[in-house]
Amino acid sequence: MQPTRRSLLMAAGLAATGGLARPGLAATRWQFATPYQDTNFHTKNVRAFVEDIQKATNGELAIQLHTNQSLLPMPQIKRGVQSGQVQLGEILSSAYGNEDAFFEVDGIPLLAPSFEAAAKLQVLARPFIEARFQRSGLMTLYTVPWPPGGFYSNAPIANLEALKGSRFRTFNAMTNRFATLIQASPTLVQASEVPQAFATGVINGMVTSAATGVDTQAWDYCKVYTPVNFTYTNNLIFVSRRAFEALPAAQQAAVREAAVKAQARGLEMARAAEKEAQDTLAARGIQVLQPSEALKQGLQKISATMTDEWVSRTGEDGKKLIDAYRAG
């Protein structure tokens, strides 16, 4: 009999209070909810992060990792950490734009069109994001970008007109707005549900990373991948501030040090994942087609519109960030 989510959460609560600790061992036990498959590079990086902490603390801080939304679906992870159901969480930060538009900055198409630009934008954005998390009783630990997004389709995409009227998969407010601007029909679908959504005709196009394409075996539902460096959206790993501050100083330092390592390691893993994933798509029979000039120009116009809209929604903080980013 499979355990219910309720029973898993009850077990998590017991673990967090020491209910599952081994006799004679005064270990602190944390629960960590993540949304992606075990094969995903983000999850592999998270596992290494957990191992680094447990090694540095000699197991005195024990962390149980729940991957692939097995404990909480991604839309509930942030609230789960805030409420104490779990102590650590991983989210796609831009998916929380409904809470605060500032979280959507890395979802603006082509604002940061390379890994270097994305890293620069994230460094500049981090103080603003940390301030918002602090107000929610949370603390950011590290961020790692996804490889850049490209279009998945069953026919070549010569320009944005080719996507007009399509049933376009979205995963955050920014992709929803993009779909609206290109006159497609936006349809919210979580990554784990993409294959079924394509198979049943719920969607017939999307923009996401090659890594997600591999995770979801895109060759079963698509014929063409067009890499366009759409966005380098960030996964954000965070902790309950209350849980973190309850740790001894040495354990706090171990968590911070492991986070620094995870951020650097994750960036290199993202770079490697981009090439590996595109090679896998091609080897599985998907045509990997470079974007036309018409498609690039159309995307640049959309990018300018969406950047201006984002600044208008985020006010002075948004303007400060974009000005700093553009200043070099």
C-alpha cells in the first residue's frame, strides 16, 4: 500500500522534531522537498549539497530528500517551508510571480541571453529577492539557472507567426504573457505532465530547456527543437529562517559553505547539461534547427515589451535592477 501525502507529511513533522532520530543520537533532522526527477541535473546537485552538509556536520544535521514532487507539488513547496511542514525547499523562482512580480525577472525572454549575462543578472537581483524571502520567514541559500529555453514543435518555426493560434504550454506568468503576446492560447502545464498534454492535444507547442525535453522524452511527442536562448530561469533553494537560526553556529557555517559550492557546481552542471541534452535530442531523432533572423527579431521585440511591462509592475526596485544590469 502506497503512503499518502498526509502520512508522508506527518512523518516529516516527526522527523523535524527528532521523532525519527536514532536512539542515542542527538541529530537534527530536516526534510527537503524538491520538484524534479532524480535524473535531472538540479536534483543531482541538490543531492551533492545534502551530502556536503551531512559530511561537514558528521551527520549531526541529517537531511531527508524528497524528489520529483513526492512529498509536495512545486506550487506548495514555498508554503510548506513557511509553515514548517519541511525545512528546505527548491522552486522555480519565476513560478511565484503571482506573489511578487520581482520573482519573474529571469523569466523575461532574452533579457539575459547567455550564461554570463544570466549570472550577472542573478547577482544583481539576489539582494532584492533575499529581502522578500526574509519578510516571509525564509532564507535563500543558492540559485542555479536552467539551460536556455528553445521551442518544441512538430514543424519548423520560421517566425513567431508560426505559433499564432497554437495551444502553447506555459509554466509561469512570463510564459503566459509571452503566449498572449504572440496570440497563442496559453495553457499551464507542469513539466511532469508535458508528455500527456502533448499526447492528448492539450498543448501542441512550448518553450523550455533541452534538459526538460530529455526529462520528458520529447522525441515521443515532438519533431523539432529550436534553441533560442529564451530564458535562463533560476531554481532557488531556500530554508526556513527559524530552522536555520536554531542550528549551532558551526552547522550554520556548514550549510552556507555547502550552498556556495552548490551554486558554483550547479552553474557548471547547467552548462554541461545544455550540450548534453541537445545532443540527446538530436540522437533520438529530433531536428535541432537554428533560429531564423525573422524569429530572432520577433523575439527581441517581445523582449523589449515584456521588460518594460516588468519594470512598470515592480516599480523602483525593478527600475534599479534593470538600470544596474544595463550599466554593465
